[in-house]
Amino acid sequence: MNRPAFTLGVEEEYLLVNRETRDLVSEPPVDLMPKLSEAIGTQVSPEFLKSQVEIGTGVCATPADVRKDLHRLRGAVVSVADEYGYAPIAASTHPFARWAEQHHTEKARYDQIAKDLAGTVRRLLICGMHIHCGIEDDDLRIDLMNQVSYFLPHMLALSASSPYWQGEDTGMASYRLTVFDALPRTGVPDSFNSWPEYQRVVSRLVDVGAIEDASKIWWDIRPSVRWPTLEARVADVCTRIEDAVALAALYQCLLSMLFTLREKNQRWRVYPRILIEENRWRAQRYGVTRELADFGQGKMVPVCDLSDELVGLLREEAQQLGCVPDLEHVATIARRGTSSQAQRIAYDEARATGADHDAALVAVVDHLIEETCRETDMPSS
């Protein structure tokens, strides 16, 4: 079998905030999206809620290409939003916005989703990051999906950016998935023996009238409906560009490593879904601050140690792919902390200077604006 391209594409969803109130822009001007499209073209699109916007990189050969495109796209969103007194924040939840005050985008697909999913989708005031990796062969895409699912909790822990929900600290590093899991067809997928078996499952859902097509399957990882890619959907939005690039490098290197094992007639063990979901919960709850289960060793291991182990395991692949510094940044995230931790630090620092709870949450928004604007050549205020 020919080696896959392992090209990358990253989609990020941002929340638009009013720079004066720091609250979400629930009803943006009708000309905002056309102006974004004029600046970015087809690489920007509306999301389910009007207070959201999504960007997507082009097809990238390397994480360095991802960095370059994210830098350009974020910068364009920051620039256009600033004309209206708005700013994007790259975080999976807003610290104090209320979901009941938001409105979904008027679009046929979103209208149908709102009708079908009722109250569960109204609460969907969350943003995610999706990482695509090019794998042209259908059966190989399924085989690698089965194996790489083991590492989804690691990716979630490293990306956590949603500790606050409607003005309260949830105690979670990633509250986003707590909201998203209320929807059907989410979470860790089952293992499939082949592409035809996966297609049969999708066809059964379509035939009984449960869904129109596979785009209504929202697993943490899935074969892309539009492209020959394997799409990891588990991650929170990374507030810092360099963290997003590191996650893309990690995902690319993992899939490359699994293919290399296949060439040697070896493979990563496929673990039962309940075990992966246990780590997924721990990643939601603690991010990088505690341990994940190492089911091979049969014990809990700090995420910092697991990150070091991953970097060592994948270094040879990273050298071939030309992304060693980007992969090494994974260990930096584990030690420095994620956006979730940085948001809590911003809150605590504001309280320490005399701010009340509400003012401290505003300080968290200010922190997110500043960090989202970093490396985009655009001012944060």
C-alpha cells in the first residue's frame, strides 16, 4: 500500500465578543459575514449560532503551513471584527454568556438541526477545533481510526479551554464536551472491521430515517464526509496558535507512526471503548493537571510524563515530516498548562486586585482577546 499523503487541514470556531461589554454579539450586523468572506473567501463560514464564526485552513503539507494559514486567517477575522468594535476569542466556551440569549443562524441545515434536536442544540454555545489528516484509502482510514482513538483523550487534555459556563467555574478543564454529549451520535466511535462495515452502519441509520447522511454523525473522530481525510473532532479550540499547531503535529505524527507500524506488520492495540472513555472523562475533568490511565502499563501516569513519552515515541516520524519543534511543544503545553488553566489564573489575579466575580470574568475575556490576537499582527485592544 502506498504511503498516505498525511496532509493537514484545521478548522477553528471562534466566538465574537463586543469589546465594550465583553459579552457575545448575539445579533451581528448582516454585512459582517460578507465582509469576512471578502477578506478570506471560502475559508470562512457562519456557524450554528450567530455569535460564532468558523475558519478553515487550506490543504497543508506540514504543521508549519498550518501555522502560516492560521496566522493569516485569525488576523483577518480580528481585523474585520475590529471594524465593528468586536473581537474573536479562541476558546470553547465564553466565561459568562447565556445560551438562552443566543440565536441560531438562519440556514436550512441549521433550521433542521434546531427542529430535530430541540433544547439540546439550543445549549450548544461551544466551539471546537477539527483536525483533518489526508488518508486516501478507505479501509486504511478506518483501520487507523480504530487505533488512533486511544490518543483522543490526550489531545483533549492538551487543548482544554472551556472551564467556565454561564458565569460559573464548572470545575472542569473542558466543559464543552459535557454540553456536546447531550447530542446523539457523539463520543468515541465503535471499532469497525472495514470501510464496508462502517458504510453499512451509516446506511442503516439513513435507511430508517434517523439521519440524512454521515454528516449528522458527530463522533470525536470520523471519516470526513467531504474529503478523503480522517477528522479528529475531540479537541477544544486552542487559544494560542502555537498550541493548535502542536496538536496538528501530534495528530499527523500519530497517524504516520501507526502506518509505519502497519508496514512492519505491527499495530497499536485497539482498546475497548469504555477504557478510552474513562480517559476522555479524566481529560475533561483535569486537562493536563492530573493523570491519564496508561492501559499498557496498567497504571495512572501524569500527563506531563505521557507527553514526554509521546514526543519520544514520535520523534522519528516528526523528523521525517519536518515538524520536530512543533511536536516538542506538546510537552511544553503539558508543563506550562492549557488555556483552561490560564483563564483561571486571569480570574484569580483579578480577584486578588479587588475585582468582584463579574469583573474578574470580564478580565478572563480580556485575557482571551489578547491571547487570540497574539501572532496575528493585530492589536488586542
